[in-house]
Amino acid sequence: MKNNFTVAAIQMELVWENHEANLQKMEYWVEKYASKAELIVFPEMFLTGFSMNVESCSISPTHPYIEKIRSVAQQYKLAIAGSIMTVEDGHYFNRFYFFNPNGTLQTYNKRHLFRMAKEHEYYSAGIERQLIDYNQNNLMPAICYDLRFPVWLRNQNNYDVLIVVANWPQVRIDA
């Protein structure tokens, strides 16, 4: 890593398909850890929970909730990351958002959709990996099932930090 930075990984109890309530929880956690972390990472689909109700739960990249998260990152002078159900050009994505403290936004669409949960029937897969420039480091975002594809994650070892957000419905006990 080129420059060290402090990360807070938040495991929050999500309110099912309730953007407003989860946005309030996000703000609570940001305020709580703003003096301790430079990057706060939230779970996969942190505004809704892992839902297949794409038509009612997905938001556009220009939705006021996106702008609200951007302004919170700027207000607290830290980065915020996590995935959000997104609709764009008639397609639904499980999209990783990285809100920089300077107001810029970088995104990545989940590449590997979990077929056993029929995620591919509701969401479109992303096409390529993305690198996020943060604090002079290259961050590589991945979402949940992407981590089951280590060759894909490592085929270009050009990142300093791998950030994987996930949302499993129950406690995992197997390795």
C-alpha cells in the first residue's frame, strides 16, 4: 500500500427495502466513526437489503439518496463505500459506489451474479473490473459472489487493496 488509511467496516442491521431508515442508519454510523476512520464501508445493498424487488427498490445514479450520501462524505471529509440497487438505461445493477470526500463518485457493477439465488434473472452483470483511486492507492471493489472467482480478481495484480462488500442472509459457518 502506498499510503495508509483507516477503514471502518460496518455490519448494520438493515431495514428490509426501506431506503429512508437505512440511510438514517448509515448517517448514524458515519457520525459515530467519522473521527476514527477515513473510509467507511457498508454492506452489499445497504439501502434495501439483498432484494429482488428491482422495480420498487432500485434507484437511479442521480437519485437524491445518492446525492445525500455524497454530501455526507463531503461533510465528514471521508470516503463512503457500499453497493446499492441501481437502475440505469432500463437495466438493473448491483452497483458498488465509492463516494470520495472531494465529492467525486466512482462505481463498479457486480460481475458475477449468484445464479442459485436467480440474481441473473433480475440484474445485469457488469462487464469489467474497476480500479478506484483513493489516497494514492488503487482499490479494487468486488461484490459478494465475485470473491468466488479469485483468478478474475487477481488476473491483473494492479491494486493495493481489495474491498469486498457482501450481504449473506444467515451466519456462515463453513470455510
